[in-house]
Amino acid sequence: MAKTNPGRFFEHYRLGQVIEHAVPRTVSGGERALYHALYPARHALYSSDEFARACGLPAAPLDDLAAFHLVFGKTVPDVSLNAVANLGYAEGRWHHPVMPGDTLRARSTVIGLKQTSSGGSGVVYVRSEGRNQRDDLVLDYVRWVLVRKQDQSLPAPDPVVPDLKPALQAADLVIPQGLDFSAYDFAQAGEPHRWGDYAVGETIDHVDGVTIEEAEHMLATRLWQNTAKVHFDATFREDGRRLIYGGHVMSLARALSFNGLANAQMIVGLNGGAHANPCFAGTTVRAWSEVLDKAETKAPGVGAIRLRLVATSGGAPFELRGEDGRYLPHVLLDLDYWALMPL
């Protein structure tokens, strides 16, 4: 009997299948330090316990995308070890801040399957969730992945594509208990711009760029225990190049967005996302944002802002698609999310 795990292929998934992912992981301040070393992340709520306490939280949580990466990494050996590409996200919500000392575990449910027309692969839709040691739901999201088929002679399953929300409404968002921006310190946060200073349709060029190095990407995928072969194994692709983990690009773009959106403190909703083009080491990532929507919340001094965050490898800012409707070649990431900002 084989002791090793070759990973699941498309034909190994069944609609409604529930997968409990190994291995639970206890979070410490080390994850935060490494996250801030890998990305120029400096949103105040995640950097300072004192700032977080002044905003009604017990201490600074782990960065929202760091929590996402930790849960995402748990799912990789069971969902995307043999993936060709991660295609998109929807209906993502952060329900509970992750604090140092929390232990996270993950579970996924297969909610859709559709074989490609070529028969060599198929799209697997899963809803994944992360929970802490108290069984609190920390976050959940839907993603869909293109996965290789091992035996192409097997018949295709009946196609099932889940009906997903095009975007979360402000009422769907979970505001962390106790969050209060009524005495928010804009000087400590780094910028004076508040919720009311942003208009729907406004675009922001975040100006700065970060060049991705092979070593930092390898450290990141190991930190998040993301064992997808396309990220780890240089012999897996015909061109001999390791594909940069899409979440690495997400975190770089989010960190770059500080310049212009320093007060978009907490990501609480993920409406959609596409890794539009592959990214490799040596690429210099730049970012721009567009304000898509705004809403007030019931929390004191807290507004919600819906943003499109676009990461690029060049080109002029605010260019997204060509005349054919396809993403332009320099677009790496198109992310639609809700964040919390002081009114």
C-alpha cells in the first residue's frame, strides 16, 4: 500500500464531498513579523497593539490576508496540489479576527464540478472555511481551480456550476465586535483621508512598485504551507519556471495600496478575484485601485468601502481590458473587496 499522497485529480472529486484538511496551526507573533518582512505591510491596526486597543480591539490581529493565506495553504494538498491554475474567488467573508495564540484549522466542501471541453482537466468549485480553537468561524470563501485529470478515458461528471453572488452587500459584512473608529488617530495611521473623502468611481494610482525575488516567494509559500507543485517544483512546468503564488501578488498589491488607502484598515469581504496573467520572479508589481461602492455600518465611526485592487507588471495605470474584453497582458490581479474605514 502506497504511503505517499499524489494529490487529488479532477475525477477524484464528488459534489457535496467534505474534506477536512490537515494540519491545525497555532499562530504566534512570528507570522506577523514574517508577513511584514515579506510585504511592505504597514496598516496601523495590524502593526500596533496600542492603536488596535484605541479602536476597540483587545490587541492587533493578524493581518487579514495572512489569515487568508494560512487557511488557503491548508486546503492546497487536497484541492490544488495538481492544479493548473487558481481561477477565481467569490463570497469571501472575514468573521472573526485572528489573534496570536489562536489555532486554525480548515475544511472544504465541493460545490461544483465542470470538465473542460478538451477532457484533460476540469474546474473544481469549493467553499473553504477556517475555524479557531473555540470553533469560531474565522473566514470562509469560494474558489474555483482548474485541476488536471489523471485518466482521460473516464466519463465527465454532470456539470454543476454554483450560483454565486456577484458581490456581497454591506449588510453581509461582519464587523468585529467592539470595533470603534470614533476616536481614530489619523496621524498615527499615516494619512488624513477618511471615508467621506472617497467618491464612487474615483481611481487611485498607488505609485510605488515592488520587484518579486525568487527567494521571498519560496519563503512565502513555505510559510503558508502552500505545496502546490507549480510554486515549489521548477521541473513541473515545461518552461522550468516556478509560478508565483497568486496570494503573494495579492499581499504585495494590498501593501502597495497603503499609499492612498492607508485608512482602509480591515478587509472584511471578498467579492471576486481573478489571477489574470501568470507572474514570475523578477516581475515588478505595481497597483491601482478604483472605488466601487460605499456604505455606512452600525459600528461607531466605521464605514465600509468597496474597492477594486489591480496589480500590474507595467503599462499605464487604470488600464484593465482590451477591446476584445480580455485582461491586458500586464494585468496580474483583479481583486474586488470590502474594507472598513473611519468615517
